[in-house]
Amino acid sequence: MLSDGNAIPLLGLGVWQVPNGPECVNAVRWALELGYRHIDTAQAYGNEEAVGRGLRESGVPRDDVFITTKFFPEHRDPAAEAELSLERLGVDRLDLYIIHWPQGGPTWAWPGMERALDRGLTRSIGVSNFSVDELNAVMAGANVAPVVDQVQFSPFEYRRRLLEACESRGIALEAYSPLGTGRHLSDATVREIARRVNRTPAQVLLRWSVQRNIPVIPKSIHRERIEENLGVFDFSLSSEDMARLDALDRSGGTDRAVESPWW
Ligand SMILES: NC(=O)c1ccc[n+]([C@@H]2O[C@H](COP(=O)([O-])OP(=O)(O)OC[C@H]3O[C@@H](n4cnc5c(N)ncnc54)[C@H](OP(=O)(O)O)[C@@H]3O)[C@@H](O)[C@H]2O)c1
């Protein structure tokens, strides 16, 4: 549950780097057929049309699905860009609209995000790639506080101080790149735990977030992997295994959201 009362499903499908065509349509359709109810796209991904088409082809009612898109901060007007996203997606309203990264500073785009909320273009608004300082800056001038900060988060990027700061401010931290864009799947500790609990490395990494009640959005374009990644609600990791995974952190428990900004 987000602090504005809207519910966010814990597991979603991410579609970064999936071209705006049949691969994306199929991934979204399969995910929804398999039981996902949350899709994460962005204006910068260029695939909102395919996401909308996958949604329609799945036959799952629009209102049963949580759709996130992200404001591309090289543009100027978040509300105008939200309207264009709605057209591309073919829906009347977003569930979550977030600033993709704090390019040009953390505060300038927020009034436009609030305008998008006021105008009913989205049910919730939030941010992505914001550090604690940037969250504080945006909250200081906000009429409506962000309800989500979507950041790179996994046992290897266990940003403990950022997580604690989000929790104390009523902001849900959402975990992107939970598999390290695939890189964390071959880690020896992750593989050893997976073997022992009779699960896959992806399931172990996703369970690590889900067990903390942290929404997580793995990406795959393969039906069997999309299905595998959903299989994280019928087992739990022991506190010893959680601690071993926690110890993989290479971020130093940072309160920062990114190690080297790309904007
Ligand atoms: N806000 C931001 O700035 C931001 C930044 C990065 C990501 N994100 C969001 O987070 C989502 C996920 O992050 P991500 O795309 O970086 O990657 P990820 O979910 O950490 O990993 C995806 C990679 O792992 C592979 N994979 C997925 N499931 C697998 C499985 N069960 N077994 C083996 N391989 C598997 C995928 O391959 P196949 O696709 O070939 O199966 C792909 O190469 C993105 O799609 C996006 O929605 C947001």
C-alpha cells in the first residue's frame, strides 16, 4: 500500500530495452496472462504503444493492472508529457507517474507532476533515482509528497540508509534491476542458496526484496522466465540466508540512489 492509499502489486514486469514491437507486446501479454498485475515502462523506453497493445491483447481489464510510466526529464512539461503517454498506452489514467531521474535538479519538475495528479492523469506520483538529499529537497516545496522512489536495489546494491529514509518519510522504495540486469544471477552465493532451497537464482534475488515488502520489477522477454520470476510467493528465505544476501552489498549501505549519474 502506498501512503496515498493506492495499492501497488509487489511484483511487476519491467520493459527497459525491449523494442516497441512484438517482443514487448508478447512479454506484457504473457505476464498478464500468467498473473502479473503491474507493468513498468517509461517515456524514454519508447515502447508505451506496445505495452498498451499487450494490455489490450491480454484481455485483462485495465483497472486490474497497475501501470507505471516515467517522465523523461529532458522534456519540460510533465503534465503535457503524461497526456502523450496516455495516448500511446491507450488508457485514461496512469497508476503511477514518476520523474525518471533528477536531471536539472530535484525540484523543477515536481509542480508539473502535481498538476498531472490534479488533472486526474495519474493516481499516484513519485520519483526515481533520487537520493535522500534530493527527496528532502522535493518534499520541502511539495504540496503532495512523492509516494515512491524507484531505485537500483538488490543484495548487491542494498542501499540501507536510503531505504530507512524512505520508510521514515512514508515513501515506498521500489527495486529496479533486481537481477543486476542479469549480472547477479551467476553470483556464487546466490547460486548456492538457490540450489539449497530448490529455487532458481532469479527467484532468490526477487524473494530477497519481496520478503521485505519491497516492490520489484524484473524484466524478461521469455515466457518461461516471466513465469519463473512470478514464483516468489510460495517460499521464504531463512534469516540466515537473508543475512548472507545482505552481506553481498557493495554500496556501503548508501543513502545515494546512483553511484555515477548518467544525466
Ligand atoms: N528507473 C530507472 O532508472 C530504471 C533503470 C533500470 C531499470 N528500471 C526498471 O527495472 C526493470 C528491471 O531492470 P533491468 O531491465 O535492468 O534488469 P533485471 O530485471 O535486473 O534483469 C533482466 C535481465 O535478466 C534476464 N532474466 C530475467 N529473468 C531471468 C531468469 N529468470 N533467468 C535468467 N535470466 C533472467 C533478462 O533476460 P531476457 O529478457 O532475455 O529473459 C535480462 O537480461 C527495467 O526493465 C525497468 O522497467 C528502471
